[in-house]
Amino acid sequence: MLIDETAEKIRTMEIRGAGLIARSAVIALKEYGNSIETSSCDVFLSEMNCASEKLLKTRPTAVSLPNAVHFVMKPLKSMVSVKEGKQILSERTDAFVRRSEDAVRQIGIIGARLISDGDVVMTHCNSQVALACIIEAKQSGKDIEVFATEVRPRNQGLLTIKALNEADIKTNYIVDSAARYFMNDVDLVIVGTDAVTVNGAVVNKIGTSQIALAAHEARTRFVVAAETYKFAPRTVLGDRIEIEERPTDEVLSDDIAAGFPNVRIRNPSFDVTPASYIDLIVTEMGAIPPVMAYTVIRDYLGWEIDEFNKIFEIDHRDQE
């Protein structure tokens, strides 16, 4: 699967979910790199950079995408031959995919420990890691029940209830706006995320912040499951996560919308849940409070900060 095909599938959400997007992107880069026929390192790197840019433009909110692309691309700057570059690309891709898949399993094990026998759990959207926690709890012998939202307008909740049904978990499928209605029946909310910022806030599927607010009001625990590569290094530097707005025809068809000339249709895909509404963030390294987000960024994703400091030092010297 080469770059244009992968980019289109990510853009149209045929490939969806932050983890799967990241894995698919680096696999596409690996396949594309192996198809490049040149002996020039400069040409090879230029082609790979162009391919990377195409992928990075597909979904602006999920930081797993740039983090994954940077992980496989950064070492190419020091390659001494195209053959070595292709080998580096292959090794880094395989390492990232392995790390990503291992992270899902480890998060599932850790997250399942937060679910008690007899608990009722609510989840929103179709998060592989959130589902891993719930399914692991069921497989460990705990009797649990789940409330799963439909997730308008793309109805990703259908994928969630399919996975829960196959895992033989009793599930209630509800409209998004019913989350508060049922919150007092819920013991724990578990969601995934597309980005974790330096202050511990998370960016996730639209509607997450409303569910978190309802959970906060009801004193229901709210847990986020997130691989470390979903933490956003550049938020340390003051960058903000761009909130993607999807095409309006996902909400209302163009034919129907044409009958409402004074109506503007808005379709943001994500919202921001403040750290104050989050009890724990479960990573493959362990469950942490939101205030430890900076530690994860510093210890596991410090490359953005290092590169920024190098640029700052160069600019500072130029001004002297």
C-alpha cells in the first residue's frame, strides 16, 4: 500500500484510530522507501520527506501520526547510503509497530486492574486501547457491563459494540446525548485519546469533554487510555493541537443543507477535556495522574524539545 492510497484512506477515515493511523503511515513509508530506485542519499531523503508530508496533512489532530513519522524518519538524516537508509527505515518501522502493538496489550492489562468485578463501564468512540482494558477485564473473569455511545456523525460506536459483542460483554448502545442520563449507573468511564498535552488535558472524539463533565458532576471515575506516543511534545513549546473539522456532508447532506441558506453547519471531530476532569491516564509505562504528562514527554518524547533548543541556540547566536 503506497503513500497516496494510504493517505486517502486515512483522510476518509477508512483507516481510523490514532494507533492504527500511526502504524499504517509508517508501514506505507517503509514500502514506499523500498520502491525508490536511486543511489543518491539526497534524492532518497527528498522523496521520503515528500511522502511524509502527504501523510502528515491527512489528519491534523492525532499526534500519533507525526510522532510515528518522526520516529522512522529522523535517523535517515545520518545515512551514508541508500541501502543503509532503507535498512534503517525497515528496522525503525518494525520497531514502532511492535512497540505500538505491545503498548495496547500492556495498557489493557493495567487498565483492567482499574475495573472491579460487577462494574458498569462507559466508553466513547472506538478506542483500541480503551477496549483492550474492558475486554481484558472480562477475560480475567470479571462480570462487567458497558454503556457505549453511538458517536455521531460517523457512528464509530458500531465498531465498539461489535468488539464488545464478540467478547461476550453485556452492552448498552446509547445515543451520545444520553451519557449524562445514565452516568449515575456507571462506575467508571474509560476512553482513548488522540493527543495528550503537556498540562494533562486530552484531545479526543467530540463529545468526550461533555461525558467527562457529566462524570465529574456524578463523581464517577474518568480514565484515559493512551500510548506514550500520543503525548504531544510540541505543546511544551506553546503549540496548540489543531482541532480538525470534517466535511459538513457527514452531518447533513448537501442537498438538504441547500434548503437552509442561513444555517452554518459545523463538524469538529475532537474536543479538549481538561486535566481536572481526568483521574488517571493509563499508559504502557503505568497509570499516571494528568500532572505527570510533562514527565512522559520529557522522558520518552524529548526530541522535539531538544530540536527546539538547538534552533533557539542558533537563532540566539545569530542575534549576538
